[in-house]
Amino acid sequence: MHPDNATDLQPLPNWENSNGCCGPTGDEGLNRACPCGAPVATLAADCFGPYELHLDPVRTYAFSQ
């Protein structure tokens, strides 16, 4: 999904798993957390690859309000 569609997600403490040149490469695993602090997604946003967010299917689910 597009990272702008999940604006509440924040980097893990100390930018864990977010190594990259211009942003996280996304190849080190989960690097974004929900407001409660649980790691739930991987952001790939480095200058040489895609700009996308992958939600962990084990830790996330869809619901309607």
C-alpha cells in the first residue's frame, strides 16, 4: 500500500530495521509500529527501490467502522 495511507504508523525506536541511503530499504523486516508500539509493517522508501508499505498479515487485519 502507499505509505501515505497509513499516517499513524511510526518508525521503531532507534530507527530499528530502517537502514538505507535515503530511507529504509525494507529488506531488514518490520520497521514501522502502530501508536501502541507494536511492530506491524515494513516501509520500503530508499532512493533505489519502490516507495511502498507492506503490512504484516499476521499482525494486522481489516475492519469497518
